[in-house]
Amino acid sequence: MTKRNESLKQLTKRFMPYNFRTRIAETEWGLKVIQPKDIQNEQVDWNGVVTTEFASKKHIEHLQDGDLLIISKGLKPQTIVFKARCHEEKVICSSMFHHYRLNRDDVNPYYLAFVLNHNSRIKNQIEVGAKASIGVKVYSR
């Protein structure tokens, strides 16, 4: 095992989730949309996941096994590793998440999620980076 000092930006690619401007309309067919309320014990509780039709022309990256979802709102930032229930199912996440995909095979996504969940300095950098990417000035202590 080789020890490397690399940033999250070097290890992953970030995708911008679709911003539903209104309540997500539930339909019988379409895409599954994961929201923070669907996360229980660091896993997706599929019983509450909403299915909706997606008519936007904007390309949205579907979730793949091993993708990292970091809850971007709330008191307790939490990182989970996405595990598909069915590989044919198309699943996206709401804009309440930061969506990252590892770009290297030698990094275990579960280990990275553990590190992100237990290191407050890294969590702060993710929050600062997210705020900076939307043009908000952030002053660190």
C-alpha cells in the first residue's frame, strides 16, 4: 500500500445534481430521485424514494455504484456510498447532495466515505468549496 497525499478534487469528479425548483412530482414511471429523507443508517431506504418523470433537456449524470453522496444541508454533514438496488434502474440525486465519482480504481469508496465522515477539517473544505463554486465569498477562521 502506497501512501499518497491527494485532494478530493484529484481523486474524484464532481457532478452537479438537477435543481428541482418545486416539489418533486411523483409518477409511476421515470427516474428515481434520492433525497436526504431517504438516507437511513448511511444507506438508501428505497421504500421512500420518489419516482418522477424528467423532461429537462439538460444532461443529468445518473448515479453509479460507488458514487459518493455528501449531504450539503443540515447540521450533520454525512457521506454515503451509493449502491444500486437494480442496475437497470436510472437514479439521480436531488440538489441537496454533492455528487462525486471516484476517477481511480485503487481508492475504496467506503474508506473515503469513512474519512470524510470523521474528519471535520475535510468536511469544512467541502462546504467552503461548494459555497465558493456558486460565487459566495467565504472567510475561514
